[in-house]
Amino acid sequence: MQKFQNLFSGPNQLTLFRIAAVPIIVILMLFPNRICTFIAALLFSAAAITDYLDGFLARKRGQVTTLGKVMDPVADKLLVSSAFIMLVSPGWVPAWMACIIIGRELAVTGLRNIIAEKGEDLSASNLGKYKTGFQIAAIIPLMIHFRFLGLDVQVIGNLFLWGALVFTIWSGADYFIRSRSLLQG
């Protein structure tokens, strides 16, 4: 029973919250009006914060689990990919940019699985952290979309989106280059 309780401990609950937030964000984005998009952006922001908190708490409390190791990156990819897909639908993000960003996420996840099968680990670089930061910084204002507090948040979101695209490509290339030696043989 204790093992089951640890499985769904605080850090893992945060990861599961992030996964549960995805369908709600998707539903809200189906109705692209000021209220729904603002609520979606708030929920996305809360979910994005849990990405940092779950890992921090798991390490601090000694509650690192296999479920957490596997589901944390899945939750991140679901959250970001779903957000970008829903931003393409009303035309707020170009489809080609979303394809590059989501494609990189899938390619790197596949590469990580191959490396993990070999018993190796290749940690995320600072470039990957910048990529994530720029993606989150782009998605929030892009979700809000409408003028907010006198600011054209769509323009702000687009600036961060271009930064996200640069770091997405750069960090993906860096990850593949760094993994070359682990893939040989």
C-alpha cells in the first residue's frame, strides 16, 4: 500500500495534473474568445509551473519514481504539442512552425528512448531549457491572443515564438550531435 501511495505522491500528482490539464485547455481553445483563451492561458501557465515543481520536489523529497521519470517528459510533450496544435487551428501560429517544434519533440523523444535502451543517459542541455522557456513564453501570450492591458500580446507571443523556433532547432541539432557516440556500435 505504501508503494502505491508513493507512486501517486506530490511530484507525480503534479505530473498527472499537467496531463489532466491538456483536454481542458483543448476544449477551452475550441472557443477562441477572450474569456476562454484567457482561462486556457492561466491553466497552461499553472501546468507549465508544475513542470519545474514536480522534478524539484521529487529530488528534494527523495520521491523520484519510474512513473515520474517516464511520465514527466510525456506530460511536457502533451502540454506543449496540444497547445501549439490548438494555436494553429484559429491561425494564431503558422502550421509549419508547429510542425517543426512538435517534430523536434518527437524526434528527440525517440532518440532518448534508443539511448535509454542502451543503458545510457543524455541529460538536457541549457539549450533545451532555453527552448522550453521560449516555448512557454510564446504559448501564454499567443493563447491570450486578444489585446490585454493595452498590449498586443499576439506580437509579444510571435517574438517569443521565433526565439522558440531557433532554440528548438538548435537544441535538437545539439542533442543529435551529442548522442552520436552513444548511437555508434
